[in-house]
Amino acid sequence: MKYWIEVGPKLTAHLQGSTDARVIRYIVNCIAISSFVTEDWETKTTKHSELRPKLSIFIVETLDILQ
């Protein structure tokens, strides 16, 4: 959390002031990778299966917000 407190505002300011195609492409790629990871989440995860339902909801909601 300490990392995000420092980096989050800087990222937000950069994104709001930027139309840099590289930044947009990077964000799109991050969302694509996240989407790939969360597809078939139940079959891809093997350890700590008791956490899957809680993490699944968090990940899906985060992706919905980003998209």
C-alpha cells in the first residue's frame, strides 16, 4: 500500500495530462494481460483455492471498472 500511495497520484496526474500513444498502448496491454489471467481463473489457480471466490470478485470488478 505504501508504494501505491506514492505512485498512484503520480500515475493519475500523468494519465490525465498525457495523450501519449505509448501510455495508452501500455494501459491497453495491461488490461489485456489481466483479462487473460482472469479467464478460466478457477482452472488456472491451484494454491490457496479457498481464496478464489474472494479474489475472483475483486479481479472481475477491477477489470470492469478499467474497461
